[in-house]
Amino acid sequence: MPLSPVYRMHTNLESRHEVQFYSSDSVLLETFAGFIANALASRNAVIVLATKSHREDLAQKLTAAGLDLDGAREQGLYIALDAAEMLSTFMVDGAPDRLRFFEGLCGLIESAIRAAKTGHPRVAICGECVGLLCAEGNVKAAIRLEEVGNDVAELHNVEIMCAYPLSSFHEEHADAFERICAQHTAVYSR
């Protein structure tokens, strides 16, 4: 599946909702680490929703790059949560419950905004919740979650980076792949 950046319109022009289709964990970690480092360097807050191993590897990578993650955590600028646990808080009968999602994520965003050390704070959110849903074969829920993510981007000054393993997509998933791409302001694959 050939990929190039795909752009869609948002009414909140400051928000971004991007997706990375990754071929290996090292690509995911590199993408997330750059995304997180840029946000923290701008004195903005970050919310990471990832698996335990990816959270640990990210922390190690970011610390090795000289970022003070302990300090960022203490200040509320770096919030790292388990993606599967987060999913369990808002999934109902195999589908995301919009109200539960908003209550959970928007509460985190508002807390992160208060912690940001800039005059015009924004929150960077990177996560693999949608990738976990897709890997489980629940593509419909992943697409719905992407739609709700766009709703969040309409209301808050956020940058969202979603991640999907490329191994989740095959020829028979071409329609779902296109629908997922259409939910994002930019699409990357590596």
C-alpha cells in the first residue's frame, strides 16, 4: 500500500491528528521519541498511551537522549499510561463509548494543560490504543476511536500521533486502511 501524507480539514487549525504505520518496534519508538522530545522541548505536556514494554523502551530512549523524564513526571508534563488499561476504561461491548472516552482523556488533557509551562499550551498525545484494537481484529472500533479522537482535536489544542503495526493490514483490509488514513491530518509509513 503506497503511502504519502494525506491531509484533511479541521476547524481547529492548531490541532493535528497524525498516524504512523510502523514496520518494527524501533520505528515506533523513534517516531514516538521524536514526537515526545519536541513537545517537552516546547515546554508542553505529553500523554503516552502505550504497552508496558513500549513505555519502558521510550523512557530509556528519552532518558538516554538527555530528557529529565522524572522531573517531567513530577511536574505533570509527562503522563504515561498503559494502552490496554486505558481501552478497558471506555470500551463497552467491543466499541468505544464516546462519553467515557471524553471523560477519561479530556480529564488527562486538562490536567496536562495546567502543567504546561508555556503561554499557549498544547498537549501531545501519542498512543497505540487503536493499533491494539486493529491487531485484535476490531478495525471497526479503531476507526470509531479515530473519529472520537478528531472530536477531541476539535475541542482541545492537541497534537495526536496514533500508531498501527503494518503487520495488521493485508490486501483484504484495504478499505479499512483507507478509512483510517482519512481520519488523519497526515499519514506516515516506515
